[in-house]
Amino acid sequence: MPIVRCASPADLDPVLDRVRRDAGSALLLFFGSEDPETGQSWCVDCVTADPILRAACVRLRPELTLHECPVGPRSGWKNVSDHPYRLHPALRLARIPTLIRFAAGCEIGRLVEADCGKPAVVEAFLA
């Protein structure tokens, strides 16, 4: 499974344009950025969900590209109503982690927060 990091919302816009234009399929994973000291996300739900999501994506959807989209540090996400991903017209992201699945150029579903950490729910979403 190819994994591409979209370091900023500006990096994500060309991906979304390409997926829509080419009627493609992709997975977008939004999560709290890694703490430089620990190497783990500051978001507890993201830390729990990460290994579950990655294992299921690799096993069930190896043909899709997984686009990693960190939302930034806690101070830049929590209670920041004007975060670019919250305002993005195609995303309107509210919570993390969020896994969005695109097929045929259209969003076909999302898993949000605790559902991202439930293996059975993730597997059903990706099936």
C-alpha cells in the first residue's frame, strides 16, 4: 500500500482534485501530529486507532493509496474553529482520528474517533 504524507492542507488539495478528476479511489487519514519527544500523536484516540487502521488498510485495501494528513499540534487543533481542515468545503473535519474513503472520485464514507479503533468496524468499512 503506498502511503503519502500531506503535510498541510495545501498538499491535500491537489490529491482531492486528482481523485475527483480521475474518478479514483483513495483513503485519507486525519490525526493529531506526532509529538517530537515521543514520536506518537498527542491524540490518545489516534494512538489507539493507528495500528488497527494501518493493518486493516494494508490487508483489505492494498491497492489504494493512504494519504496521511496530520492536523498539527494539539494547540493548533483543539478548540480552533478556523483550522483549515475544519473549514475545507470538501472535508469539514470535526474530530480526529478520521478515515475517509473515496471511490469513483466521490467520498463514500467516514470513520470517526472511537470507531477508528474498533477492528470489526474498520474491517466492515474497508470491505
